[in-house]
Amino acid sequence: MTVQELTPGFSDPVRDAAVSFRCLLNAMSRPGLVRALPVQPDCPAPFNAGATVIALSLLDADTTVWVADSLASPVVTAHIAFHTGAKPVATVGDAAFVFAPIAELPELLPQLSIGTPEYPDRAATLIALVDGFGGAEERRLSGPGIDGNTEMAPIGLNAAGWDVLAMNAGLFPLGVDTFFAGPSSVAALPRSTRISPNAA
Amino acid sequence: MQEEQNYNFAYLDEQTKRMIRRALLKALAVPGYQVPFAGREMPMPYGWGTGGIQVTAAILEPEDTLKVIDQGADDTTNAVSIRKFFQKVAGVETTEKTEEASIIQTRHRIPERDLEEGQIMVYQVPIPEPLRFLEPRETETRKMHALEEYGLMHVKLYEDIARHGHIATTYAYPVKVADRYIMDPSPIPKFDNPKLDNSPALQLFGAGREKRIYALPPYTPVKSLDFEDHPFETQTWDEPCALCGATDSYLDEVIMDDKGTRMFVCSDTDYCTTRREAGHVGPDAQAVGEAAE
């Protein structure tokens, strides 16, 4: 790895982090609503822009991170180490932030930290990389942050994945919070959101 | 006002902002639960809104328009100094108009005008733990929240009824969020409690001294605690606002002289001013105008 191979971070770190976080805050406060990314940073392959923006705006030396083998290219590892300083952990259950492709969600999510009854905030945040939204498996969402109900269908999230997420929601107030990170947009699915079969 | 170049944008360093931002995301995922955060010392004393200021600093972006109110007023010391602080360290636009603001930092009131989707309320919170005056130990209150053991709070409200004949709590009236956590809505009058429920705005709470952050996502059910035979009620007044004639707003009592003369006026100064500009006149508007001349 040479300096030339390292992908740059935010071009305007303070401002880009501020607008990126507002996008993530808006996403988490309105589950299922797809938010366009306000910035398009250079991405270390195979990270997409959504994953890159989340890593750059939320990770630092105070956080632990685990990246799925299928994503952990030298350039991604170097990117996270250089720009954020987040501590990589070997066991996924120890990580505060977990990056994985959507296909690995069904197997991975049950292994993640769900917090403790006294400290439910110590649960992991899963960042699932998707190609976008408007996939085949749609589910109806309701709960805090949703006016009535709404539909969501991240591309690549299969029925098994939805089942695992519904089980996770059943653990509330414990449970994992998920960001679906796309190439130009993000959406969130906190543990507080109830998932039911689409009426259609 | 020109942004002060010697400070990072919005005063806090980036690592502190990230720490607060992570806490905010977890607070949103578990509505009403108090997330501990590493609150920093701010260039003003505890009790002046250091929690709210840290939350505002962490969410602020350069395009924001900030409104700050203290007891409903834009022109009181606390509101003016916080507004000037962010003008200086973030260079953001400020406003006194509720409808123009993207972020409203508040001490003890929610504006009368309906909030809109996309707006963010930031509450300054002195004591975030609703059970604190019933149980002083943090280890115990934490366990009570974990077990959803809230009987003590109902006993407290019941004792109010036994002693006074009604629930005498008038501010910081406890609420239950999304049928799970009991939450202190900060010392807003209970008049404002119904505005918390199913609000289209995002509501964030910061307690600087106690180092806690909690949140209400938009469209979250928020229920004020009560009993079937003693339902929750808000304050009412027999008279309208003396200046603008409003009958639907929270009124402050103002002492006019040393002979006991008093008047009731809107606590939300923007609401009162907007109404008067639109031609609404209260019963005492004339007298106050003459007294000022």
C-alpha cells in the first residue's frame, strides 16, 4: 500500500461531516425513508458512497469496527485506519459498527451486540451495503418516526433477511440498528420499527 | 455576523461532535431512553443550556436558520446569548420567526405555532431522569427503566391527588414514549405536553450537567401519565392575552405596579407579535401602549 493508493477522505471535512450526519439523522428519525447523499466522496472499492459517508462521519478512535471479509480489501482497511482510526475487532459481536454486504445480513445480524437492558444504547449499528432501493421483497413498516405506515424494499434483502430483522425488532428496546447504504442514498431501520408483510 | 475563524465550525471539535452524533442516532433508535454521553465543559455555566448547545452544535450545518427561545421569549438573556454564540462560532442565520427556523433551541417552552416536518426542536434539560426525585440512585433508576418498573411514578401522581385533590404537577410532567419509556419532557409547562405527541418535528433533548441525550422521532406517540378517573388536563386561563387577545396560548403573569395590578400575556413572543401585526388586539393593548409613551 502506497500513499497514492489511499483514497482521500471528505474534501471539506468539517462541512461534509456536518451535512452527512444530518442526512443520517434524518434517515434514522424517519425509518424506511430513502435519503439522497449530500456528498459523493471517493470510495475505496468495494465500499459504495453510502458506506464511505457513514464510515467517515461516524467512526473514530473511540469506536470499534468490523468489516466483512468480502469487503475488507486492502484499500478499505487502509481507508478506515487512516481516515478514522477506528479499532478493528476480530469478533463481530464486539463491534459497535459492522459493515457487510446485504447478502450476509441474515447470517450476520443475530451475532451482533444488542446492548443490555440497562444500556440498550450499547448495541451495534449494522451498515448493510445495497445497490439501491426498490427491490423484490417489500415490507410494511410502522412505529416511531413513521406517519401511519410506509413500505421499504432494499435491493438484495431477501425474505430470510426480513425475518431476521423482524426478530430483531421483537427484542426492543434491545436490538441492532441498521443503515442500508446505497451508492447514492441511505435509509435506516432502527430496532423500534415494526415489520409486517406488505398488504399488496 | 462574521463567523469567528479561530473556532472550529459550531465551537466543538470534530471528535466531540462525532461522539454526540453517535449518541443521537442511538437515542432515536430507542425513543425516550437516556443515552449517556461525554458532555464537555462549555463556555457558560451548567444550567444555561450546555446540553442543548452541545446537541445544536453537533447537528448544525452552515445552511441552518436557528431560533432560540427561553420561556417562549426570543429576547431574554439566555436566548440572546446562545443565539449570539452560534452567530459567532458557526456563522449561521438566526431568526425569531418560528416558521423560518430549521432548528429551534428552547428552554421550557414549545412554540404555539404548529411545527412542521423537517424542523428540529432542541430542548435544554436540567434533570433528565423523571424518577430521580423518587429514587436518587442512578443504578436503581436504570434498573427501573430496564424492567419497565414505573409503579412509583404513578404512586407519586396518586399522592398528588390524595393531598391536593388533583395532579398538582404543572411542569416537567412525565410522559410515556411509544408505550415503553417514561421520559421527562424538560421543564415545559404541561400545557405544552400535547404538542409532544405525534409531532411532525424531530425533538432532541440534551442535559449538559447530567450528560444525557434522548430523543423523540417525528410521529412518535407521547402520552402524559394520568388515571382513568383523573385524566390529564392542561392549564387554562379565564382571560385572553392582554396584548393580542389570544385564548389558545400559554400566558405569563406580569406584575404591573406595586398595587397588585397584573396582566396576562403570551409567553411565546413571536406568536404574540405575529398576531398583533395581523391586527389582533387584546383588552389591555391600548393601556400598555399609553403607559409606554
